[in-house]
Amino acid sequence: MKCPECSNFEDKVIETRESKEGNYIRRRRECLRCSKRFTTYEKIEDVPLMVVKKDGRREEFDIDKIRKGLYRAVEKRPIPIKQIEQIAFKIEEMVSTSDKEISTKKVGEFIMDKLKVLDKVAYVRFASVYLEFRSLEEFLAELHNLLKKEE
């Protein structure tokens, strides 16, 4: 580590402490040339998970967007928050095990699969936004497909 005072690269670590959350390590160092003491922080490099949008743009994965969509879909439905959080956790897990990049199509299909099993009304609400129905006929076709699979 380069000394901020004299730019020497040789130092010794005097003290090491881990943060309460375990997110980083704080180290007190002393320069071996000028004896200046300074603090450094060490943390894991966080490579952002990326989502590839329908138009090809990429943006950082945001689990809060997933949660908001799920909560909107299940609004006023008898579904425990714990189940929504489990779906959100599974999605985050799926994204993190991918090659740091995943398509919104894959994420949307995963959400729809989970909602279809959990609650049909929530599924239809989510599908109506995700599938971007352009007409009432498209919406009704999806409802008929859903009803056929229930029979």
C-alpha cells in the first residue's frame, strides 16, 4: 500500500478490524520509511448483475423493481409477504448464478411461472403488464389459456 505522506510502498499492518456487518475490513498501517499511520479499507469487489432489456439496453439488476412488480400483482390478494419475498429471493439467486447478465424475458417468465402457481389473479395482473397486451382479444386469449390449463 502506498503511503499518503511519502509514497513509500512498504508498510506494516498495526491493527485489523472487521466491520460489524462483515462487509469490509479496516486496517491501520504504518509506513516503514516515515512512520506515518494511515487507514485502509478492504472489501470484496462487487461486480454488478446486469439485465438485458427488450431493446438491447443493459441496466443494473434491481431487486426492488422485482419486489414492486410482485407487490403490485398481489395487491389486495390473500398472499403472505413471506411468499413474495421467497420469489424475489429465488429470482435474485437465479440472476446471481447466471453469467452476471440475464434477459428481462427470462426474469419475467420466471416470475410468471411462480405467480401462476401461487395466485391466478396475481398472474393475470403481472402478465397484463409484462406481456404488453395490445388488445382485449390478446388479454382474453391469455385468460382462456390459463383456464384450459386448470381443467
